[in-house]
Amino acid sequence: MPEALWPGERWSLDFLSDTFRASHRFRILAVNDDCSRENLCLMADTSISGARVAQELDALVRLYGKPASIVSDNGTEFTSRAIL
């Protein structure tokens, strides 16, 4: 993948997950600008749907403008109708 040359050119999305205790799992959506390496969003919750991801991306576009591209893995949150 070519290097991002200017801020806002490409954002990367990924999920992290952990547990508070044995049965209390939580997830974090991380959105980063690939050029500036700025973290644009860390959103934590016990469950994050595709609709919630789309809502957070809409808010980020209002703040930072629309990126030229977005890269992510093929997790179910990124392949839902809400994202399309």
C-alpha cells in the first residue's frame, strides 16, 4: 500500500477488545490518520454495531472533512449495510 502523503488522504479503522473481568468484554473503535498518525477517534462500548461505526465516521467527516480513502480489515462491523 502506498504511503499517505497528506493529512486526510487515508484513515485506518480497527477494533481492539479486552475484558474488565472474566465476563465483561468491551471493544474500542480506533480511527487514525495514516499521514499525520493522529488518532481521530477512540470510541469504547460493550457492543459496536455497523450503524454505530457509520455514525462515528459521519461525525469525524463533519470535523475533519472526508478522507480520500479508508482502510480496514473485513470485520463484520465494516461489511454491514450500514457501512455501505
